[in-house]
Amino acid sequence: MGIFRRKNKDVLDLTEKYRRDQEKAADMQANSTSSTTDSSSAFGFLGDMASASSSGSDATESYTPMGNVEERRRQLSKKLLQLTEKIEDLSNQIYHLQQRIEVLERKSGVGGY
């Protein structure tokens, strides 16, 4: 696996950026939980509504249960199989149409065979 160890000018490595983005997201999430408790106490019930709506959207974006990931993976593989079958069917249809065109060209003498 020496291919992956050498540095190449044409290869763009985004792992450090990804790591920094993940750290920033974790820091922002930690800061948002502490700031939402402060804002909720400052604004009363309005702060509670705001913190509930913001934390609800954060929770759905960051939390993905393993069952959901597995289900999505199964659906994706099923969809890929269906698309592959459709491509094969269309390829077969194109092949048969080409064969018919060749027969018609031979009969009419247009193809130059």
C-alpha cells in the first residue's frame, strides 16, 4: 500500500480540514447548549421555545441511529440493483435495435456491406 503513503502535488488531502470542522462543530454544540440555558432563563417562556426549536434541529442533524443507517444502506443497495437492471435492459434493447438496423440496411443495400 505504498501508493497512499507518498505525497503528490495533484492529490488534495482534506482530512485535516475535516478534523478541524468536526472539532469546531463539537465546540459550537457545547457552546450552544450552555448559551441556550442562559437565554432560556433570561427570556422566560420565549427562551424555552427558542432553545427547544434550535436543539431539536441540532439533535436530528447530529444523531443518526444505527438502524436508520443500515436501513438507508439497504435501500441504497436495492435502488442500485434496480438501476443496474434497468441499464442492462436498455443496453439489450439498444443491441437488438442495432441488429435490426443492420438487417434493414443489408436488405436495402444502404449500409455498403
